[in-house]
Amino acid sequence: MIDDLVLRRQVCFALYAASRALTDVYRPILDAHGLTYPQYLVLLVLWECGDDPPTVSELGNRLRLDSGTLSPLLKRLEAAGLVARVRAARDERRVEVHLTGAGRALRERMDEVPRRVARATGLTEAELVALRDTLTRVTETIHRQKEQ
């Protein structure tokens, strides 16, 4: 009989350990740019949005972060001069998150980050894509089930 209550058989532990290991890879790379990993994620979304800035709530939805976690992140990015929170002209109840010139310029200096992290994993590009797609599917399935 196989004992499912063994640490090495737990998917959750494998994900947890891999997440911690990846965070350890990101930390020195991002430290050199004065960023934390969550701040980097915020910037990734903003760089992707380009000239169409998201609202704070849209940003939170994309990153799966609540406002209690997101607000301090944005405050630190704003203090660093990388983003600006601006009330939307059409609806002042909505707050948009805009990249500043410094925030846009930082993107060019971050090009090496994904390549360095990919190299650290020891996986091929195809393996990384398959892993990402599988993890995305797991996340979406769990969130859908929670909403039912």
C-alpha cells in the first residue's frame, strides 16, 4: 500500500519548495534593480498594459492580490518614482496606475531577468512552457471551483 501522507508525495510541498527556490534566484537579480519580487510582478503587468493603464482593482485581479497587499506595493513603487496613481478622468472613484518615465525606462534594463531565471532552472524552453501552462491550469481550476 502506498502512503499518501509522505512529504515527498505532496504536490503542495513540491510547489512550495520550487516557489521558494525560484524566489531565491530572483532575489539578487531584482535587488540589483532595487525591486522585490512582488514589485517586479506589478511592473510586468504595467509594461504589458503599455499606454492603457489598469485601475488598482484591475491590477489586483491580474495579480490575484487583495488591496491590503497591493496598496503598500504601489506606495513603495510610487515612492521610488516608478509609478503614479491617478484618479480616472471619467470616473474619479477609479484609480489608475501609470508608469512614470523611470518605470518605462527600467523595462529595458530588466530584459535579462527571464533568461537568467530560466537558465537557473535547468529546464529547456519547452519544459518551462509546459510547466507554466500546467501551473496556470491548476490555478485557474482551483479558482473556478472556489467560485462555484
